[in-house]
Amino acid sequence: MDVAFREACRSADSGEVPVGAALFSAEGELLAKAHNRPISGHDPTAHAEILCLREASRKLGNYRLTGSILAVTLEPCLMCTGALLHARVSGVVVGAPDPEAGALFSNLDGHALPFANHRLWYVSGVMEPECSALLKRFFLGKRKS
């Protein structure tokens, strides 16, 4: 989660919503890391999770990332949860839940959709105080400006 948190800080520094992600192999090798870039990239799909999946897929030469584990500072949205399922990611370590748009466990049991042919596990609350505080500071700053 430390790698993902550092990425989230980079995101905040560049004016993007501070979400960071890091994808690891089953053996613990860092496959990819990324932070949110939809604003700077003019790309609504440029979420940290999606960018990690793209980088790791290119690196491994395979869109299936079986056995991999994603660490992400904020619970994935519906788009990202779908991408994680399609990539066959094994598990997700989440910093802070997202009660507004989270689709892994907060608003949808995206980890175990009955119609999906893949299931993934998740753990939530890893570095939650730090991840939540970073998001709160970012949005407070936006409201003041």
C-alpha cells in the first residue's frame, strides 16, 4: 500500500483526485504503479487501477493478470471493478472505502457478481486513516479555491 499511497500523493500534487494503485505479482514483484490522470490525460478511463492494468499487461504481454494483487488507496468504481474482473486479478487491497461510488463492496458486491466468471477477494482498511485524510485534504482545498 505504501507504493499506491505515494502514487496517490503524486496525483494530488498534479491536481488530480488523489488515488494511487500498485499491482503486484503473486510472488510480490511490482508489476505496475499509477495514479489518477483523467484530467491531464483528457481520458475518463485514466483511473489509477486501469493505468496499472494497462502497464502490467504490456509488461507481461498478456491481458490476463492471474495471481496478481492490486493495492489501491480508494475502493474501485464500477468501471475499475469490471476491468479487474476481466483481467483476472486475484485480490484487491483497499485503503479507504468509497461510500459514494465504490463498486467492490460499498454499493455493489463487485468482487462476487453472480453473472461474472471470475471472483476476487478483497481486504479493506489498509492505511485507511492516511488514504482518507489525503482525499479529505484534497477536496477541502478544492472547495476553498
